[in-house]
Amino acid sequence: MSRTIDIAPSILSADFSRLGEEIEAVERGGAAILHVDVMDGHFVPNITVGLPVVKSLARATNLPIDAHLMISEPGRYAEQFVAAGAKMVSIHVEADAHVHRTLASIKAAGAQAGIVINPATPVGSLEEALAFADYVLVMSVNPGFGGQSFIPTSIEKVRRLRAMIADRKLPTRIEIDGGIDSGNIAAVVDAGAEIIVAGSAVFGKSDPEAAVRELREATIQWV
Ligand code: DX5
Ligand code: ZN
């Protein structure tokens, strides 16, 4: 069956002093989405970028910006990321006591709303929230850093989530993030993932344009 598989390079592994050029390279390679990791040093043990960077990036690229909020109480900031230009904003189920309200606020502000689950968070925790999200992001590493190893049980997890979505006849897409490279991308797409985040497998390479192309080629049988 033909599906849309989107490659979403994560700028976390890019050279931040040359961000404009790095983004142009992945655009040429056929990236569909730009993944931006927002970390607060509280929900995750690392600090990255915030609203001003998303705002500048939104002006610098035509790619839709996917803001992955790894922050505590994301409901306090989610709408501001939409206002800054993000077309997709995701929040962690573990970080928000008011998931329904935050997802609704993202949609009302005009972006796609995503819900994220950590490696040890069961798919069952989405039982109620699933219908409120446009996409689910399955973390295949513990959030916080680029360049970690893919957790292999994530493949079965994506498969179970795909079955749960199909059961309910929902249009929800599945995104996967962490440790994806040209060696495992086919397995996660086969399991049901459609938005594929890759940081070090793109910007950790000497030729990010070619790296995106290689990832796309590895999924060619599905598109
Ligand atoms: C990790 C981030 C990822 C990270 C992925 O917390 O959410 O988006 O950039 O990096 P790689 O692809 O190197 O695992
Ligand atoms: Zn991410």
C-alpha cells in the first residue's frame, strides 16, 4: 500500500553556527519536515532552543517546523510555539496533567497537535488521548540527547499503536524519534511509522543532503 513517508531531520545534531546552510542541504535532499527539539533542563536533562529560534527558522525555511516540546507543563507554552511559526507541536504525555486541553489549544491556534510517549510509557496510556491528537510520536530513545542507540522494542510498540489506530479508524499518523538510520528505517516504516526523525544520521554525516536521500531511498518500496 502506498503511504506518505516524511523524513524529518532533527537540527539537534546540526552545526548551530551554520543552521541556514544545514537546512538548505536537507531541503535539497528531500526532507519534508524540520524537527526542532525544545528542552528545558527540567523534564529532560538538557537545554536546547526555544521560541526565538523557532521564529527565525520559520522565516528561513518553507519546510513545516515540527516543535517537539520536551518541557514540563507544556500547556504554558504550546500556543506560543504555534504563534512563532511551528506547524506541528508535540507534547509529552508524561509532562502534562491536562493533555486534552493542551492538544485542543494547539489545534485551535492552527497547528497539528502531537502526543509523545517515552520508551517506558505504554501505548495503553494513549487510550483516551489518541482521538485528540493528529499524530503520535513514539520515542525510540530516552529524550534529551542525539546520537543514542535505537531501542529495538520500539518496533513492536509502533506495530501495536498502528493496530490501535486502525481499530478505531482514526487518521492519526505515527512519528518515530531516536536512533534512526538507514539500517533500521525500513523496519520502523514497515511497523507503521510515517514521519521519521533523524538527527545524527543526517547532520552527523559529512553530506547531510545525501544522507536524507539515502534515508528516503531506504523507504522507497512504501511510497
Ligand atoms: C532526542 C531528540 C531527537 C534527537 C534524535 O531527545 O528528541 O529528536 O535529535 O537524534 P538521533 O537521530 O541522533 O537519535
Ligand atoms: Zn525530537
